[in-house]
Amino acid sequence: MKYAKWTFLATLALIVFGFFHYTLPQHDIVRIVNTYQERQDLDDWTRIFWATPDDQATGLINRDVQFIQAVDADGDPRVYRNEDTGWNWPPYFKFDTANLQTQAEDLKSTSAAPQWVSITHYGWRIVYLSTFPNAIAVKPVAGPDVTVIPWVNIIILTFLALILFMIRRMWLQFRERMIDPVIEDVEEAWDNVDAQADQAAAKARGVWGRFKAWLGTWQGKPRR
């Protein structure tokens, strides 16, 4: 039972962590090397990793998607899709795909004359599933060593932590006022039942003892 409990809690924690890691914005410092457009098939379960910016897109099995190719300071490739999120989840309300693609095109650079940029995105790059993070914003930065403080993530996670703290406090107060008294009453009633059972058993033993003693008085009497 103990292992099942910890397995459940670990699985739940992993799911929550994965949800926030996928959904919350992340920042990559990269150099843009190319932008392009490519038609993507959306006819399998990996469709969940692509945006659904409008009702029409939900019924299409393929559509044109814009991409941004980049490399980081170590030379590792980074590829981002550039799709509107519209009013759907996650709630980034992105409607400026064309503008973002134009900015990315304008910020392209070479290794000889690098222009470093910060790309804000959400999602995962999974090579074997052909999934790409979705770029939300792009802006120039001074260099590859710039640190971007994730204020949005800090605010959201702090707010959620406060909500969880309040929920826990409410639960503890509810348990103290409503559940614990009932448990105490049940335990007291059970103790009373045990006490009564012990008294009945002691009484029965007393009666049986007196009966055995009475029988003993007949066994020791001589015959006349």
C-alpha cells in the first residue's frame, strides 16, 4: 500500500511538472539562420502538439506552417514553429505570426557577424515525433551570455503556490472543525463498546467461576 501511494504521488507530480514545463514560456538565446514555410500533415495523434488557431484548422489534415531555424552558443540547432494560438490553449492569444516571421527574417545573421536574439516559446522539441516548440516572441539581445529572468513563470508559480497554500489551510480547518470531532466521537463510542465488552466478559468469568466453585462443593462431600 505504501509503494502504491508513493507511485501515485510521483506519477501525479510528473504529470503536473510536464504540464507546466510544456505550457509556461521559456527563453532561448540563439542566432537565427533561416526561416521557411512547410506543409505539415496533422492526421495522427501528434496533432495535439500543433496549434489550432481557428475552427477551420481543426478539420484540416495538413496545412502550411512557418518555421524559424536557429543555433545556440554551442552550435546546437534549434527549430521553432511559428503558429497563431488564437483563443485556444495555451492562452498566449498570439495572432501576429506574419509579423513574427518578418522579425525573424530581419534578424538572420551569420557566424562571422552574429546577431543574438531571445526567442520566447512554449512546447517541446521531440525529434522522433517531429514536434517543435512554438515561438511567441523574438527580440535582439547583447550577446549569448544574456540571462533572461522568467518573470511570468515566477508570478504564475507563486500565485499557484499561494492558492495551494490557501486550499491546504482551508482543508486543515475543515478537518479540524468537521472531521476530527466525528472521528473522536467514533473512537470514544468504540472505546465504550470495548469497555462494556470487557465488563461483560469479566462478569461472565465471575459467574462461571462461582458456578465451578459450587460444583466443587459437591465433589468433596462424603457419602452417608
